[in-house]
Amino acid sequence: MAIQSLVELEARHRALEAEIDEALSHPSADDLRVAELKRRKLQVKDEIARLRQTESVH
């Protein structure tokens, strides 16, 4: 189960990265939207790290 969750989180992380890149490619990028995307990306990254840590302990 954790491996499936890890794969899903990694896919979500890549999707957020692409969404951030897309938003930043426009000169009229909404700073609040970009900040929210970056915050969500960081939360996903933290969750990935937590799952990897849990896997290495077991």
C-alpha cells in the first residue's frame, strides 16, 4: 500500500511542478496561485519523505 501511495505522491509532485512551470511561463502569473502551488508541492514532498522514512524503518 505504501508503495502505491508513494507512486501516486510522486506523480502528484511532478504534476504540481508542471503546473508551477506553466503558471510562471506567463507574464501575468498570479503570485498567490504560484505560492499556493509551491506550498502544496512542498507538502507532497514532505509526505514522500515521511513514507520513505517509514519504509526504511520497517
